[in-house]
Amino acid sequence: MWAQTGGPGIAYAYRPLEEISRELAVAVVVGEDLGFFSHSGVDPRAIWEAVRQWFGGRRLRGASTLSQQLARILFLSNDRTLARKVREARLAWWLDRELGKRRVLELYLNVVEFGPGVYGAEAAARRYYGCGAHQLDATRAAGLAAAIPSPAVDNPATRSPRWRAREEIIAGRMTRVAWLWELLAAKGAGRLVKSGEPH
């Protein structure tokens, strides 16, 4: 059952992974962390590059895996400091080890922001497309995943040029990762609901 909770202007409803379309899981993984199923919560190369650039005087950039993003959402601030990045990496490793990939992915899809006051797959699917998270097709899933980097300004409601470009990139990547579709359908994340499938 859908419910708008969390106060005025906040849309949220938790959904188990089995009630979120496989299309959205694929879109988010290819858009945010293609190595999600092969790393242990952190991508050392990406982190090292981010730190190297920071020491070189540039702003500390993301380079965060899904597990790191989840750690930040659940436990940390959005401060762009080296200390926070270190804490984020440690927590991400712990989350991956203690919860496993399937649970990390489920939590992430339920807490990530897709737009102002729109948190989680179900709320986003309802707000932008008028359907449940289990009904998202590949096009709509790419649209939601494209909102994650800057949900306040780039989302399916704003249809900004940056959002449209990112949506197109994600949609293209989704057609080239047959291995990921298979992994999500099998041992990687357990059975996920296909779009339009009853639950």
C-alpha cells in the first residue's frame, strides 16, 4: 500500500527488493557503481584518485560506490572533507560485509533521493510516473537513475539538459550489460520483479 509519509512535502514508502523492478536496479548500478558486485564496499582506485586530486588542490570529488553513498545517507553529513571520506569508506566496507550486496542494494534503493522530498524507488515511481516501483520499465528506470547525482535540479520533473543527457547514457549502458541482468536475476541479488509483473 502506498502512503505519503514523513511530513509535508516528503514522499516515502519502503519496498522490499522483490517489489522493485529489475530495470531500476540495473539502471542505478550502471549509473552509479558498475563495479558494485565485484568490490567489497569501496573502490580503492577511485578513492585514491579522488584523494590525489584533493591533495593537488582540487575539490574533493565523489568516487563513491553504492555502499559508500548508503553509508553517507544513513550515518554521515555531506561535508566534502577527507575525514568524512575515510569514515564513509570504513562504514561502506562494514555494510558490505555485514549485510551483503542484496541488502545494501535494497536499502540504497529505498533511501536515495530522486528529487526534492522524494526518497526511495516507490515514492519516485509514484511521483514522476504514476506507477509502482515494480512497474518501472527500462526508460523510466533510466530517468530515475539519472536524477541521483543532483536530484534537486536534475530529475524527471525538471527534464534539464543534464538530466536528459545522463538518462540517455544510462539507457545505453543498460543495453550492454547482459551479465548484470543475469546476475541480478540469479545469485547476485536474488530474484527481482520484472516490470509489469504482479507481486
